[in-house]
Amino acid sequence: MGKRLLIYFLLFTVLQNGFSQEISIGKRDKVYSEILQQDREFSVYLPPSYNIAIKQKYPVLYILDGDYNFQYVAGFLELQGGISEVIPEMILVAISGKGTNEYRKNCKPKIDGLEDSGNAEEMARFIEKELIPYINKNYKAADYKILGGHSVGGIFVINTAINHPDLFNDYIAISPALWWGKNAMENVMENTWGKTGSTSASVYISLANEQGMGVNEFIKKIPKNMMEKNIHFQEFPNEIHNSVGLPTYKWALGNIFKNWYVKEEYFGSAEALKNHYSEVKKQYGSIFKIPYTIVGNTHYMLQKNEKERAKVQAVLKELNPNALVLFNTYRAGKLVDSKDYAEAEQLLKDALAINPNNFDSYDVLARIKMANGNTTEANETIDKALGLANKQQARQWQINELLETKAEINKKT
């Protein structure tokens, strides 16, 4: 009996180990800083389409105290960008704080006569001269970039927005600790914004249901015309200091990308599609990824209008080839449902000519081969799709769709 129990235990252990796997939401990277004379580590989140789309670049959100804030911000970007598609998919670069004392020193500016000063300007130079160039070289980063920081990190965000207004497109200061140094940032602001009455920086400042942060006092001293144009302030009375980050990012990023978002969730014509993304490119410098929801809904609205549908395909090819791949693959899937296999297969060939590594296109192609009775080819095609999906680190829900097709094919054999 003892031997049998041992065998069962060993078998259970082997099975557990065989099915267990790590789930990763990002990677760790680092760059040596000549300015700071040290290695600086950071965590990187890459959006769902990152390894799938071709020649696609993404806006970048840089955040302070990255080891503390990375997981929740990455999850938020996955939901809002990758799943809900109400903001663009984006890259997250979460800069390590390297411990409390180092982090606070890096976030506080040097102010004459203030003993508790820091080296925020050196940190800003590191970000500008070393970190951003590294990200631009090694990741598919668009020129559009945002800086976010919470509490002490909010001091750094505001100081950088004041002294380097054009370093980032937008700045998000989450419940910033503006009580620091007996409200020292008020003097910094009054000697800059107070004198010029203007700035090119776009700044979002939030406050939870807390007292003594110095935020309201700081806001009151910002010139009125700037509050109406560049500086955005939002209080969250139902949040505490440690919970206000999530609603702040939802508010700020939603506002930043409100003109990117398509409220109707579809386009009724090729002209409307082209006009919208022409304005998007003017404002953001890039179209970013066109959402799958928009592509699918546009096809649905135009499915009986062949002439306009062809115009949409031509515009998508011009604006964003990845969106054309999505459109053709989506339409091919609908044609398979109506058994129009020849047209569907041609659409997929066109899609794969643009992106030969799109596993969704191979998924639909496998279903066509299965419907035509070519189960061997269908199996080979879906296996190719699965291989590509795993290589491209597709999300598990995407792989599950391929596995469903695989299971259907196996039933036919």
C-alpha cells in the first residue's frame, strides 16, 4: 500500500508540474545611466497586439515608483486599451524606485535653503537623455508619451511639467505631496507659470478625500487662464490616498484620448473613417492601432453595401495595414458562416500577404479547409496558428479560440 501511495503521489506531482505555467504581464529591463552613475531598472508592459501587428507603434506611459505601481497600471491598460478599446493600446514603462530613500531623493527638486532637497533635475535628464532614447530604440514606441506619478512622484511630475513642459505630451500628478518643504512647489510654480501666465504643458492633477496635501492651495495660485486651458484638476471624494491612482488614470487618459475614441463605435462611410483618423494624426502624431471593435462594427454596418465596403478597405490599407488585416479576417469569418468559401479564402490570402504571421487569419483558413473536407490541411493550418500565437505570446483567451477550432477539426478526423 505504501508503494502504491508513493506512485500516486509522484504521478500527481508530475501532472501538476506538467500543467503549471507562469503567467507574466511584463518584463524586466535596465539601462546604465552615466548621469546617475548607476543601473536603472524598469518594468515594461506590452499590449496584446504588440507581437502580432506589423510596423505598429504605441504611445508610452512612463510612471514613477514603478515596482509599487506596475501591476495595477498594467492591468488597467490591458482593460481600457486591449479589451474595452476606449484608449489606445500602449506601452507601460514603470521606473524602479530603488528603495524609499532613493525614490524620494529622485522625485524632489533641489531648492536652495531646503535641507530635504533632492536630485529631480538629474532624474529628469536621465529620463530625457538615456531612458527615452533606449525605449525608442528597443521597443515599438510612438513619439507620443505621458508621465505619471503618485504622491511624492507627483512632485516630480509637476516639477518636470514646469521646467520641461515639452518633454512629455501630458503629465499626470496623482494626489501629489505638495505639502513637501512647506509648500515649496508653490514658489517654483509662481516663479514660472505665475510670471508667464502660460505653459505648453498639459497637466492633470488629482486629489483624494484627504487633508493637508497642499494641492488645493497650489491650484488656487495657478493663473486662471491656465486652469481653463492647460491644467486639469479633479477631486475624488470617495477615494483615499492609496486608491486614487486608478480613477485618476481613467479620468486623465480618457480625457487625453477623447478625440482618438470613436463614440459611435463604427464608421458609416470610408470618408468618415478617413476624416476621423486624419484629425487623430494631426493631434497625436500617429493613428495608433485602430480598434478591433471599430473594424468589426464598421463591417457589420456596411455588410450589404459592397461599394462602400471596398472604399473602406482601400482607406484602411492606406491608413493602417493591420486594420485591413483585421477587416479582411473578420469578413472572411462571416463569409465562412454563410459558406462563401472562395471569397473568404481570397480575403485571407490578401490579409496574409500583408501580415504572414497573423494567427487569426490562419484560424479562419483552417475552418475553410475543414468545411471543404481537407482535415489534414486544416490540422496543419490550425497548428501553424497555434505555433504563431505561442511565439507571439498571445493572450490565453486568444489561444483558447484556436484550441476550439483544433477540437472541431479533431472531431472530423
